[in-house]
Amino acid sequence: MVLIFVAFYFVPFGHPIVDQSILNGFYLLQEYAREHVLLCLVPAFFIAGTISVMLKRDAVLKLLGPNAKRIISYPVAAISGGILAVCSCTILPLFGGIYKKGAGIGPATTFLFAGPAINVAAIFLTGWVLGWDLGLARLIATMTAAVLIGLIMEMIYQERGEGGLAFTSDDDQYGVRGIIFFLIQLGFLATSSLGINQTLKYSLMTLLGISALFMALFAFKRETVQNWLYETWDFAKKILPYLFIGVFFAGVLTKLLPPQVVTALLGNNDLLSNLVASVIGTLMYFATLTEVPIVQALRELGMAKGPTLALLMAGNSLSLPSMIVITKLLGKRKAFTYFGLVVGFSTLFGMMYGAI
């Protein structure tokens, strides 16, 4: 409260740079409201609600146990963010739960790294705003690095887990209907991002939207639909306020931060720039999806492609608050090994993407 008071007391409102920065924050908010919310974020939230309510979560978590084969547990852990619709606020308790209930340190840390970065909204917003080449690179690099981090953690500490993961609730399983409902919504979201004939595009979106509405009204029980809408709203209210705040400050940052500073630190695809981007991402806290407008602002100021990917990979997976929690869960030695691997692989994949 004191810091906020001091900031507003001393901010030189009326100075051209300050006024332009604040106005630019609102311009960027308007751009997001017009171009990214209705056809990207809103469908993504409905999909996240579908995943949470209508797809079976327990079966996924069982596959991370000590008795699961590596060829199954690691890929499942790497894509579980999309399957379980986890965000940065829920990944830590989920990670602690599966680790304490018997998952080996390898699949558990793979899940921890990949979970927040593979959710549907993050991938689609990255592709929509920053380019689909970066969105695809983020998806592939995060999944690959997650598996490699988990395998290295298991190799170093020789910990396969013990006991088993006991999950018995099957109330949220809706079989084929849930999968079809999910695919229809995913098709709507994918179609909205296609650069095809506008008449064909909106005709397909209308057809898919009517199909989803028809299923919501007639294919599921009323209680199921209510739970779906509640989960959708829960995702939206947890994420959108932080996203809008992040977008506003990203717009302000674009005007206030000297481009030469960004260019000097992050303007190349070399080792130093990628390492700096990875460390910045590790230390900063990005609420889910807020990394996209911040990275967008930094790219406008001169950040190169490689550091962009490095920042996206490290930014969602770690932050100072999460590092404290992870250290308590894993212990200092394992935790700092994990932190080093996150920085190392984010830097490596950033350099590879920058070179390509």
C-alpha cells in the first residue's frame, strides 16, 4: 500500500512520456479486446472447462505412477497440461500431490515443467499474437525439454517412486460424448485462426458453434452443463483480470523501456541473450497468458527470436514464489538441480530456434 501511494504521489502525470505510456497501455488493451478475446480466449476457456469436467483426469494421473513404463509416463506427463487444463496457480499442488503419492521424480518434474505451458489457451494465444511458428516451437520445445529434464532428474537421483497413485473418482467421465464435445470446440478455435476465405471460415465456425450448443443442450445432463459453465467461468475469472493487467503494463513498458536496453540484453540469438532471457523468465512471475503480451512488447523493442522462446519456456515454469514452494517439496539439492535444468534447456532451445 505504501509503495502504491508513493508511486502515485511521485509519478509525473502530464509529462509527455508518462502520458504516452499510459495511453499506449490502453491502446494495447483495446487491441486485445478486439482481436484476441472473443475468437481466441473465450473459446479456449470453454475448452478448458470441458477438459476439467468431461474428460477423465484420474486415468491420466494414474499413468504417472512408479509402475508405469517410461515410454508411457513421460509423454503423458509432458502433455498433461493440455489434458488436465492446469495453469500456473494449480500446477504446484498437483505436482506435490502426485510426487508425494508415489510418482517418480522424473515424471513429476516433467509434469511440473510442461503443465502450465501446454494448456490450450497459452498455445493458441501464442500462435495468434506472436505467430504460429513460435506457437508450434513453444509446444515442441517445451514437451521435449520436459521429458529430458525428467529423465535427467531420474538418472541423477535414481528415484522411481514408491507405492501407487490412488484415484477412484470416475464421476467426471463422459466417454465418447465428452471427447466429441471437446473436438467440436477445438475445431471452432482452430478454424477461427485460419487465414482462409472469410465466408467459408465463418460458415464453418457457425456450424461448429451450433453443433456445440446442440450437444450442450441435449447430450448432457443439466447438472453437467452447469458444472461445465461454472468451470469455464472459474478459469476466466482467475485468468482474465491478470491478463488485462499484464497487457496494460506491457503497453506502458513499450513506451518507457529504452529499446537499446532490450537490444543489448536480448537482441541477439547468442548464448548470452538466451541465458539472460531464461534467467529473467525464471525469476519473474507470469500469471497464465500474461507472458504473451509482455513478450509481444519486448519483441517490439528489439528482442530476438531465440530469447523470445527461452523467456516463454522458463517464464511459465518458474518464478521466485514457485521456486520457494518447489524447494520445500523437493529439498534444496533436487530443487536447484531442477532450476538449473530449466534455465539450461530454455537457453539451449532458444538458441536452436534462433538459429533456425
